[in-house]
Amino acid sequence: MAQEVKTTCPYCGVGCGVIARVGDDGAVSVKGDPEHPANFGRLCSKGSALAETLDLDGRLLHPEIGGRRAGWSEALDLVAERFSRSIAEHGPDSVAFYVSGQLLTEDYYIANKLMKGFIGSANIDTNSRLCMSSSVAGHRRAFGSDTVPGAYEDLELAELVVLTGSNLAWCHPVLYQRLSAAKANRPEMKIVVIDPRRTMTADIADMHLAIAPDGDVALFNGLLAHLAASGAVDRNYISNYTSGFDEAVAAASRLDLPALSTASGLTVAQLRAFFRLFETTEKVVTCYSQGVNQSAAGTDKVNAIINCHLATGRIGRPGMGPFSLTGQPNAMGGREVGGLANMLAAHMDIEKSLHRDQVRRFWGAPSVASKPGLKAVDMFRAVADGRIKALWIMATNPVVSMPDADAVEAA
């Protein structure tokens, strides 16, 4: 009897629902789940080919210790013994977990609970640190928590979608399909693509702004200054829900249009056209991805974008808001359950004793780590210099994905 299993595509941040069907002969086929709210049955080329990855070539089919086959009990006993000995001899900060946005939320949660609540160290960090740390910091600076104030449905409800640092067609293909279909249904919808290159995503754009690399902060600060000067801000929202508006506008107004043109690489006419479009459109969604995050000024880019939505009150309502497009299917899930070295579960703050006590009581834990642990790059430096005696890596390959991979491999 053929069996069907509903599951999730493990590739990009869209998290498409798939239905895997196992035939009587053991052959597997995969199709999109028409009931899943992310993709409604759509799949990209990678998702469509998922069944082709289900073979045994190159897979580890049993535990190994030092290259030899071992039983589960022997392998688990060895892990437990090495971790226990390191903690007893060198303290809880001598061990670490390096986890992944490919993990299920439940696995992420229990790993975080084990490390922070029962081992008693915050040395758990994730490969999401590599792609999303700018967004995390920007959200926390703007909102007090790492929260994305939007949903995929907003893309279809918006009157203007701004895509910055995002090649949606290649990196989030199903979202691109949804946006393209929405524009086909509502041709009056406007799409702006901000990218130094003209990518495939620009094929559906009404405006492509070939910004200078790292010109985003100048562009969105210029937009904020324009919104304030033109009276397009929402004074009620600003007074009720924000702080620091006047200081932000003063900082954003330091460059006039010619200086903004130089900083952004865009012409004055392009700047005016974009500013006017944003100013006069109520339902605006600004999507940003790794082109914003992967920068030494990434956090400032994120906050420059968010500030424009806060100033106009275009946030937390259907069809509007700043929208971080993540890189992995469960980067956000991991952050929800506190899978970063400087967070607790449910976006609670590891440095706040009240939050630590709430988490400790809920977990029934003997104690909860009271200070942030080592973040990804620092964690592997600590492996190299011997501070970390035991490291558990889950569902990721840092020798491939970490910066300075040779140093990571040596560590």
C-alpha cells in the first residue's frame, strides 16, 4: 500500500510544504502540498527534484568512531562520557553545540534546553548567525525582540513591493512565483528591485535601481528624510509607538540630494521617483535578504529600512511592513526557540534575571546560563585554542560554510 507523508522542503527560507509518496516498490516521488500556506502546491526545480536525493550514495548508515563502525549505545555512551568529563574537569563553558537552520524546531528547542538549562552554558550557536545576525540585531534594536512583522500573504496584498538585496527569482523561487502571479492579477501593483546588478528578478520590476554596493543606508536614510520633509509620516503612530524620531530624521537629513546621489550611485531623478512612489503608496512591503544582511553595515541597513515603515505607520497591517527573507527553512524557528548564544527561548533576554527565572521554572532546570555564550566565529576560535574541549555539530558542515574554512578545519 503506497504511503504519503506531508513534510517540508529543506532548502531555502520559504519552507514549502511537500508530499512524499512511497510506492509499494519503495520508490519515492515528491509533489507540492496544495494545502500548505507557503507554496499552495508550487515547487521550484530543487524542491521538485527532492526525490532524487533519496539514495544511499555517500550517506552514513550507522555510527562511526574514529572511522570504524560502532553501535548506537557505544557511540552515545562515548559522547555522554566525553561531555560529562569535560564539564566536570573544566566547567560547563568547555563544551559547545553548533546547530543549524536545517534542524526541526523541536530539535532546536531541546538542544537549546540541554545546553542552557542543564549543562548551564550558553555555548550554543547556529549557522543562522552567518546569514541572519544583521537582521537579528536590527530587529532587536527596533522592536526589542527578533520578530519579523509580516507574512507571505502581505506580498499579494501590497500595492508596492520593494525588493532590496534580494534576487527572489533565484533564491526564493516560490515567493517569486507568488509575487509574479499577484502582479499578473493586479497589474497596477508596483515592484521596485534595488540591486547593483540587473538580475532575473528585475524582469517583473517597474523600477530597477542599480544602487552602488553598500549604498542602502544612504538610500533609505534619504527616504526617511524625504518622508519627514513631505509630511508623509504618521504622527499618531510615531507618538504612540516609537521613540527617537526627531534624532533619526536629523541623522538621516545630513545628505542633500546631490550627496545622496553620490553615496547611492543613483541619479537625482531616480531618487525622486523612488521617494515619491514610496511616499504616495499606502500598502508597501520592503523585502530584504542577504544583499542587505551580508555587510559590515548590515544592521544599519536593516534599521534604515525599518525606520521608513515605522515613520509612516506602515507596519503590522495587511500588505505592509519590513520583511526579512531568510536563507534557510528554519532559521527563524531556531531564533524563536533561542538557538543563538545571546538569546533565550521565546525571544527572552539571557541577561535579564526575570527572563532567566521564567525559563528556568518552565524547564524545571537546575539553573540557566546567565551570560551569552560564544558566537559561531568565536566558538571555532575557542576550539582552536583549546577552550572548547567537546563540540557537537548538528545538521551543518562548518568546514564548508564558515568564513576562513581552513582555520575551522584545523580547529
